[in-house]
Amino acid sequence: MYLYSQIRGKFDIRRHMAKMGVSKKKYKLIFTFLLLIVMAGCSSDDTVSDKFEGVKQDSELVGEWTAQKTGAEGGIADKIVLSDDGNGSYIKQKKTGSLRWGTKWEDEKLFLLIELDDGTISESSYSVNGAILTFNDKEYTINIPILGEWFISKLNTEKQSSYNFSINFRSQGDAYYRCFDNTGIVKQPVRYTWQRAEDGGIQVIVDGMKKHFSYQVDGDVLTLDNGEQFIRDNKWSFYGKWKSVYNEEGKLAYGQYPYSTLSMFHYESTYKEKNHIVIDYFTQNGNKGRKEYIWDDFSGSNMLYLHMNDDELIFNYRLRYNFSDQIFYLELSENEQTDFNRFVGYVKTDNEQ
């Protein structure tokens, strides 16, 4: 029926044009011209291809991204792998396939385009914060080995104005640094933001300025380009055993006031989970004593609160690196003193060789 109507329409046009004095030759030219216009207007493939004209590849997007939610809520795919040449692959409900992708500016926004080989196209503005890509109101994460908290294991031997004590790269794009200066005193954590660099390194944003560094991860060892090495295990955490070795007046010997030992541990029971500390000490008269407390570390204040029933103690604490011994010491101020004019320094015996 459709073919017949087309043929009839064709002959109707010829008769009409013949009445107007249009020759067969001119008719063929006009008919060919009209046919080309119709074909161009019906082509949908060209419209799809135009979306990818002029796109570029953002280096921050290169890698393997996993949807935080899978299935129907997971977005365009459960997993997408974006290559730097604009191609890639995906996994969607256990089905694998290929894709192409690119980014472009439009209406003063940066857009990401992804086309799957099944014809699915997703186009949306996007943002990258650390290891999280937000695209089309969905979140995808990339697994990079530097994520997590790292603690200094080996210092760069060159003299510096400050040294890193710990680094915590969080997936949301924030990073927490703890440093110590030439006196060895470990400072409070400072928050920065970070992003992946095109060469595989890290860019840390400090006061609006980007500082770049490269790194290597081998198992649980992180090595920075300045030679400093970090490990996952914090050898200087409170948990463990400590013994006093000095105070503001000099070295302390066993049995000499205020010599003491600290045993800090996490006590778990069916009903409660608390941090406990057992203190073995010598009095000024040379007598031995022992006390046990529950302790709380008030993050950001460097204050250690010890309490048990009505007995309470408050210490200010700090970690200090000894460049000669190449170890950290825990220093506790005299009760409630913040100036550290009177203090006791402890070494962690768990770390002794």
C-alpha cells in the first residue's frame, strides 16, 4: 500500500509538472534534489555523531570507575573504564561492552558524554573530588593505592624546615597532614584538598596553589619523590607500652621519681568498649604504686583525660622526634600544664629492637 501511494504520488507530480511545461530532464534534476534533502533530514546517525565533535579527554577521568550503587540505581553502568584515547569499556548487569567518551564546555559548564555500544548515551555535567566522580547525579569511585592514612617510617636525610609525620588521603578529596619542625614537635593536623595529576602523581591544593609530587606504593610502603617513606601501621599510636626515660631535668632511671610506665589498651566487653591505661609509678618516697583509668583523647586539643570513679587526671601531650635517636617520644605535661615546663618523656617499648 505504501509503495503504491509513493508511485501514484510520483506520477501525479509528473502530470502536474508537465502541465506547467517542465521538461523530463528538468524534472529529474528537481526530483533528485528533493530526494537528497529528504535523505539528509532523515539521517539520525549524523545527529548522534555531532555530539562528540570537538570533545576532549580530561586526564582526571582516565581510569576504572565503579558505581557506588549498582543495578537500576547505578547510572549508565556498574563499572566504566575510560582510556586516554576516548575509548573504553563497561560492565552493566554482568554484561561487558565498549564505549566512547569525551568532555566539552557548554553553557559555561563542563559536560561528560558517554556512549555505550548498545546505543545508550548519557550526557551530564560532572565533578571530580579526589577519588569520587559525580556524573548524572550518580557517584563512581576509583581505587588508587595512596588512599588511606600513612605514617612516617623513613625520613629524608636532607635538612628541611618541616617534615611529614602522617598523611591521610581520603576518597572525598580532602587530605590531612601532620608535620613536625626542626625541634621535632609534631603539629596539629592541617586539612588540604587533593586531586590526581595527569602523570599519575598527586596535586595538593594549599592556599589556592597546587603542589605536585609523585609517589610509589609497594605493598604497605609509600615512598614520596623526596625519599620519605610511610607505612600503614602507626608505630607511635597510644596503644601499647611506654616507659619514661627523661624529664625536663634530664634522664630518668628505674625507681627514680617520677619514673613510670604506661600500658594503654582497648578494653572490650559485652556492654562497653573503652580505652584503658594502667600506670605503674614510683612516689617521691620511693614506693611503688599502680592506678588504672579510662582515657579519652580529645582530637585536635592534644589533651588526655584520665578518669576512674571520682579520680581524674588531665595531661597535655605531644609527640617529639629525636633526630639523633631517630624515634618519636611521647611527652606528658605535669597535670593540666600547657606550657610543658614540667613534663615526662616516654619511649614506646613495643618498638624497641
